Amino acid sequence: MNIGVKASILIPERDNGGNTFPPKLWEELGNRFRETFGGFTSTGGNIGEWVDPNDGRVYSDRTFTYYVSLTSWRQVTDFIEVAQWVRTQYRQEAVLIEIAGLIEVLG
């Protein structure tokens, strides 16, 4: 029996300095999702804020949500690896992921 475990990640449209990300980076992200999980769905226009617990600074951003379907619980590790890549390549202090309804902020 094949299962489908829903996993998602929020990725901002811009870095913390307000700079947009190059199209090539978005292409590479799509390639990673296609190669690792067979595809993805994305939605945009999400607006969010979070407070840095170290200095109280409030960050506001618009984000895209990327969804993938994991075909096995064994793919959770692959999804976390992609999330860590996103955190590094998109210059984020942290990224929010959700797997099967469980949320974690990877920082």
C-alpha cells in the first residue's frame, strides 16, 4: 500500500534585507522537489511575521508554501535535507516545515 504523507515548507519571496532571489535558485528548488519527490505544488501570497527571540526584532514577509507528498516515512529525512538546503541557499535564520500536521522551525 502506498501512503501519501503531506509535507510543506514556507519560503519567503525576499531575504531579510528585502532582496529578491534569482530565478535560477527557484528553478533549482523545483528541480530538487521533482527529482526527490516526483513533483510539488506551490501557493503564494502568504503574509506572516515572526519575532526573533534573541533581540525581539519583528520580521515581516510574504511567503510561498511548497507542498510535496512523501511516499514513505523514510522520505522525511530527504525532506529535511531539502529544507536545510533552502535555509542555507535562501539565507534564512530559520525555516518552518510541516510534516503530517506536525510543525517545526528548523534554525
